[in-house]
Amino acid sequence: MKIWWKQSKRQKEEVYITEEEQERMWHVFLDVRKSQMEWERAQLLFQEATGQDQIDYAIYILEAAERKYQMNLKQAKQLNLDGARMQYIEQKRENG
């Protein structure tokens, strides 16, 4: 089993995490990114809505997307995810 580590920002000590925990953190990071994109699309839908029915629907979609995004951000915060570090890792994975 591979062990990953990170340095705790508050306590200046090394914290070891398992490969499974690293994978969970990666999935949470991707969930945050996905829900952010959904929220941005919902904002565009709202901005382009015409007529009362479209506006009502756009508001419903926007509120749901905002809540989902907030829930994913809360989960990321509980895991002490570092977004900048995760983006760096994502770029390394894409570039091989």
C-alpha cells in the first residue's frame, strides 16, 4: 500500500494519508470542479432566460446548482484540500 503525506498548515507536522484517502480527496476535488461548472452553466441559463416559465426554471436550476456546489466545497474543506495543489497534480496527470 502506497502512503502519501502532506504537511499540516496549522501544526507544521507531517500527516500521512493512505492511497485510498488520496483517491477520495481526488474525487472530492473533481466533484467541486464539476459542480462549479454546473453552477456557471446555471448562471448563464438564468441570464438568457426569457418568459416567466424559463425564468422560474432557471432559478430552480441555479438554486440547486448553488447548493450542490456549497456541499462539495464544505466536503473539500473538511478534508483540508488545497485547491492549488490539486490543480497542479491534475496538470501533471494530464501531461503524463
